[in-house]
Amino acid sequence: MDLSITAVELGKKIKNKEISVVEATTAFLDSIEVKEKEIKAFVTVDREGALKRAKEVQKLIDDGKLTGPLAGVPVAIKDNMCIDGMLTTCSSKILSNFVPTFTATAVEKLQAAGAVIVGKANMDEFAMGSTTETSYYGETKNPWNLERVPGGSSGGSAAAVAAEEVPYALGSDTGGSIRQPAGFCGVTGIKPTYGRVSRYGLIAYGSSLDQIGPLAKDVTDCATVLEIICGRDEKDSTSVKEAGDDFTNALVDDVKGMKIGIPKDYFGEGLDAEVKEAVMAAAKALEGKGAVIEEFDLSLVEYAIPAYYIIASAEASSNLERFDGVKYGYRTEEFSDLHNMYKKTRSEGFGAEVKRRIMLGSFVLSSGYFDAYYMKALRTKALIKQAFDKAFEKYDVILGPVAPTTALKLGESLSDPIKMYLGDIYTVSVNLAGLPGISLPCGYDSNGLPIGLQLLGKHFDEKNIIRAAYAFEQTRDYKRPAFAVERGALK
């Protein structure tokens, strides 16, 4: 079996009985077994459960009860989404023994559509990081170059797709955690509008910023997955039922007359020359297809990073308060009293980056600093949203880079957290404003590493970014990472 096949293509082959669900699942599980020793994209691989599920799905397909485009297709789920009966750790020691009794709504929707879950993808601990190096279970490596990071925090999901261990995966995006690893790993990822996909069952990092979304080989796969997982959920009061969720209808190679804005602020100091060249070439390609390209000033970009990390850390300090060793998760073995148990459990259970953000969040929420930092960050967030709203009065789509560079070397940013935070400069504004964004490959640097293109849209206007991304995608060929080629496609 050729593992470079897309999720939708595999779904068609299963539907046409060219391959069985068990055969497809086995092929990808075998691929995981071969490649995981080096990639480490997974925290949990459930071979037995996946094969059992594959047989059940095959029967439902044969009986005509499952007819969707992804019925029988294997998938990986980021390890911060709860699945009933499956270990869910957030790649943290403090949840190393946590097995939920319920399933995240987005995952339930995939299961109802016939998905076969093969396991849980590695991630930065509690989604805090941009490299997937802060995981308690070890760093994930980039399939394009094993000495490079895959990005984060959904690095495991992106690497698993790039290494052809699964056709597609679910990730979550708080400040770029789907788009940036998609860019580093040469795959496609969509961060939906805030509220488009239910957050129920997603272990929270920043509740006002988190969104679940797909990572896959191409735009068609991502649009198809998003169509399945979106919608109103009574268990999540922030989710909405919004018209225009037939995203696959936007898969048309036509951008004639589409107005695309390029923020000058995104192309200044700090942007790698090769990244700039590839992104501008992508803009030219869209212009050649009839899009109207124009540069403009998007204000407040310099304030996005401090505003984001203040708000995200404040929400994290509140959300992570529940992990105290009392009801579930890790508990320290030796303690003298209740308070000592709290302190030792959290000191031993959380990693350095999570502790850093909890302390930062507790500081900005504390008496005397609340107004000076947290409230000021919220006002900045509102101004950033206003700046985007103004831009979208004139443009259908905003185009820019995903990150200032291609994938960094392992260990390069761990010693300098500020450098890691600044790497999110082009992605965090989207979460602060609650906008949809898509990342897809637009070229390669001189080291052969993928370069990511980012397209942003108005609230609940995923269709326009999907249309623009699909049109650009038609101008390039899909390229497989050397790692996947060297380790064999298991044909």
C-alpha cells in the first residue's frame, strides 16, 4: 500500500473495495512501528483497539451504514483530547496515569463518521511550547530532518502526517500550534474560527484562545475533516452553529477578483530571506490566477506577543489549578500534610515551561499587577481584533508567512524561551482575534526544509481561505520527506 495517499483518496479506495479497512489500518500501524523509534510522534499507540475498530467499521461500511468520505481512514489524536478508556496525558507527568471516562466532541464526530483512531500524538506539555521538546515523553523529531524540531505544540500530529504514519490527525491551536508545525513539517493545517469546533473534552490551556483543527497532506483533506468536526455543541457554550460549513464546496481553482492583503509589518526585520522569497512567490502565483494583491499596514503587530503571553499564561494558571493530586493524575509518594502534598505533586508533576507560564500567569493576575498587565493585555487584544476587522473591510484574505524561519535545530530555543515566544509573531494575533487561518507548504529553503504559507480570513469565513489555499496548491507538486522515502512506503 502506498502510504503517501491522502485521507480522502484512501476513503474512496475503501468505499470502492479496492482495500479493506483492516488492511489500511494494518499498513499504517506497521509504518508507525518502523518509524516511531526515531520520530517519536506518539505517546500511545493502540494497535489492538485500532484493529478491532477497523473490523467494526468495515462491517458498517458493508452494511451501507457508513458512507462518508473518511469512513475507515486511520487518524491520530493530539494527546490533550480526551478519549473514553484511552490514556490522555497532555504529554505531562502529572497526567501520566489519567484515563478519561468521556470523549471530546470533535473526536466523537470523527468516530461517528467512521474514523479509526490508532493512537494519541505527542505534544508540548499542556500545549505550552513551539517545538514539541517540552513533552514528558521525549522530543518529537521532524521527518524532513531528524536534527530539527517539528514545531509545536501539535508537533506529534504534524510529524505523524509528514512521516506517513497516519493520513491525517487532529491538533489544537492556542497561538499557532496547528499552523506552525504544519509549516515546519510540510503539511497542511487549519485553525478554525473560535467557536467553530467544540472544545468539550479538550484539556484547556487558554480557554479564550484554544481551537481544535485538522492536519493533513492537502487542503481537500483538511476541508473534509473540518466539515465533519464543526458545529454547535450543547456541552460547549462558546461553540456556534454557523452557516457556510460546507467547506468542500470551496475546493475550486478560482481566485479571480479575490482581494488579498499582504501586511508590510510581517515582512520586516527578523524574517528569513528564503522564507520571504517563497511567500512572495506564492502571492505572485495567486496574482497570476487573477487575485488582486496589495500591501497594507496592519498595526499593533509588535504588541501581539506580549498581549498573547500575558492572556494565555493567566488563563493557564487558572486552568491548571485543578491538577493537584487529589482527584486524578499523579500524586507525590511522600508528603507531610495536604499543602505539602499540593506543592510536591505540582513541583514533581509539571515541567519547567509549564511552571514558568503558571508563575507568569499568577503574577499578572495578582493584586497590584492585574490592571497594569492583564487588563492592559485584554484592551490590546480588542485593538488587535479591531485592526483585523478594518483590514477585512477591504480584503477577502490576508497572506503572510507562518514563522520567521524554517524548522529550528533541536535544543536551539529551549535555552532561550524568549526566542521561542518570538517565533509565534505571525500566528498569535489570529487567536487573539478569534480568526480562521490555514497553513500550507509554499516552497523549501536551501537545506531542503519546508516553508509555510499562512492565509487568514474573516470570522467564520473559512471558505475563502480554503479556496485561496486550494488554488495555490494546484500550482505545486506534493513532495514527500526523505525520511518517509528512506524508511519505505510499505508498498
